[in-house]
Amino acid sequence: MATEHVQASGASENDIRGVLIQVAGGRLLLPNATIAEVLSYAEPDTVAGTPDWLLGRIRWRGWQLPLIAFGRFSGLANERGGLGSKVLVLRALGGNTPVEGRRTPYFALLTQGFPRLVTVARDTLMVVDDHNALPNGVQARVLLNEDAAFLPDLGTIEDQIGIALAQAQAA
């Protein structure tokens, strides 16, 4: 298993705040700035004709946000919401996840418990290259200190949400 330090082009020497998020089948590491709010889980409104990873829509601040189960999306686990589950409202990187014909700068992610704030320093984050294929929606496996996690590919996830909702609407 090879590892290499992550070094973003133009990155400063400053540490960044990250969040470790427990999902079924693993943990995700995201920048803290991508999280708009943490909500208690409530059963979403179903959307007919969508893949099983798109659990439905939740209401949040006047929006109808698509709620995804990353465990299902990635193929890591058959993730379900329930007691102790939380929902993270994430800022869409593209700022344009389509919802009911209009664009929204947010989507929601099912988690298994509260996210954990972490400090991400350049010398504590390493990419793991174990020569195994990456799960769907994952751009890298990483180690942050001793914590194994996945870096999700939020752009791909947003694109797949848009495709799923467009196909459901067209059906």
C-alpha cells in the first residue's frame, strides 16, 4: 500500500477545518465550509422513478432538497435512515443541482450520527493508493492521522443527482 502527501496547487501553509462524517460502509472527509447545516433525520418525500440512493426530498428553508444515501450511491452499504441518523445540508460546488426545474445551491446527505470536526494539516493527510478501484462518487482514499476516510467527488454526485431527477421528471 503506497501513500503520498496531498498537496493542493497553490495551497498555503495554513491548516484547514474539516469534518469526518460517518456513513454506512465508511467515513467521508469534507471541508467544513461545505456544510450549511446538520438536521435530525426525518423521512423524506419519495421521488418516483429515481435510483435507490436518492432517498427523496426534504424541506429546508423553502427548498426541496434531494437527499442521498452515500453508502448506496457508492456501493459501500445498503444505507437507511433511522434513529440516530442525521442529515447534512451541503453546499453544491457547482451551485446548480437541479430540483423541480430550478437550480439550488444545496443538496442533502444522510449520515450515521454527528459529524466530527478535525484539523487537516498538510503533514497529517495522506492519499492511500492500494490499487483497488475507487467506489462510485469517491475521488480518493485518505488517512487523516489514523482515520481512514473517503474524499467524495461532490461534482460527480451533483451531476448524478441532476441526471436522476431529470430522468424521473421525464418519465
